[in-house]
Amino acid sequence: MTPESSVVEVTLESDLKNVEVAEEISRRVAGTAGFNEEEQHRIEMAVHESMINAIWHGNKNDSSKSVWLRFQIHRDRLEIRIRDQGNGFDPKHIPDPLADENLLNVSGRGIFLIRSFMDEFRVEHINGKGTEVTLVKRLSSKIQPKQGGSDREHESHNSTG
Amino acid sequence: MSMKATIRQVDSVTVVDVSGRITLGEGCTQLRELVRDQLSKGNKWVLLNLADVTYIDSSGIGELVSAFTGVAKQGGALKLLHLTKKVHDLLQITKLYTVFDVHDDEARAIGSFEKASSA
């Protein structure tokens, strides 16, 4: 990956078939960032669950809408932003799936899994644009991006792009 | 790869060899219909062999829970066999590992149904 490609952006049609496309991109980017196979799978799952939320809950399964994804490899972390065109949600209002009374619920584990697999999870409603979730996975000090992908490189990329 | 399932009858136990993805959409729907179909035939002792399941998401976990409770309501039991590390980890994280009866040995798993059904 060259410095210019330390950021990957893609806009996908809001269709469940594109969940696997997002998974494939996330697995490749996570591998390039230097995460091991197990961590790659966890990142892939977090993106999978975020895509399902964006398509199913955010965009209400409307294929005329889209989901925007941005992957950025920093020196110390991978940051993933996923934006739908929905009205957003408050993660504080999601019941705890580990509570005894919720343990056998059929749904309600997606956000919990994202939080379990990533180091940071944020939700932001952007007026007129939709809802954006940010997922962050930190690289341990022992592993570094395979090629390129530093903050400085991205700043340079932005200033010339 | 979407979900595939092969059904075997071993004594009174219906063994379902599942492979592929149990995710929102086709995989979950297939699993739901499969369990419903078995229950309609009176097969209420179900062993899901998940050895070749490559991917399971939150909806797939929900479908396993739904199958588990649905079979139990009919007076039967649904158990899990040969969890991959990924599925094992997911059930641990979601605290469902202790809810499901999980086995690593098919013969012992089938034997555990016989004990339950004759009790």
C-alpha cells in the first residue's frame, strides 16, 4: 500500500449483498494494517454488524440509498467510519444482551459484538447526511502497518487531494 | 458461501451437519425453516453439527437461540456439536456457552439425548 492509498473510501448500494463486499475490504485493509488473522476476523465482524445496522435499520432496506465506508490506517490504529442515510439511534437505549432477562432474546447483540471486538465505538448523527459510526482498533506496539499508512502520510494526501 | 445443511437420523436424534454462513438473510431463514420442518415431523431431539460453519453473525446467534427455545417448547432439546473457535468465542462473549449443551464427541452427544428422553 502506497502512502496515497492509506485511506480507502467506498460507497455501496444499500443492499445486503454488499455486506460481504464490505467484509472483504475490511479484511484486506486490516491485514495491510498488520493485524493478525484473529483480529482481522473480529474487525470484519464489526464491519459486518455495522453494515447490517446501516442497511437494515438506518436505510430501512431501501436499495436506492447508499452506505459510505472509509478505512484509514494510522500509525497506531485502524479507524473505520460507516455512514448510512438514516435518522440514527442512541446506543445507550439498547438493552444489555448479557442481562439475565435478555440472554435468550433473538436480537439485540450487534452493537454489543462491535463494542466487544473494537477498542472504540462512536455514533454521530450528521444533519442532512445520516448516521455515522466510527470503529477504532488499536495496533499493539509489536505490530506495525505492512506498508505506508501513517498520520503524516494521510495529512499530505489530504493537502494535495 | 451460503448455508448448507445435511440431515441424518441417528436413532431418535436428528443430526444436522451445517456448513457455510449463518447470517442475516438466507442462512438464518434456512436454519429457521429446517428446525420448523423437523419439529413438524415430530423430530424434537436435534443435534446441530457446526464444524463446517465458516461465519456466524449476531442474527445467526439469535437464530440458534430461537431454535433452542422453539425445540424446548415442544418438549425436546437442541444441542450443539463441534464448535469452531470462532463460534465458541462468540458464544463465550455473549454468555450463551453455558445456555447451550455443547459437545465435542458425536456419540456422547447422541447418548446424552437418550438419557434425557428416557428420564
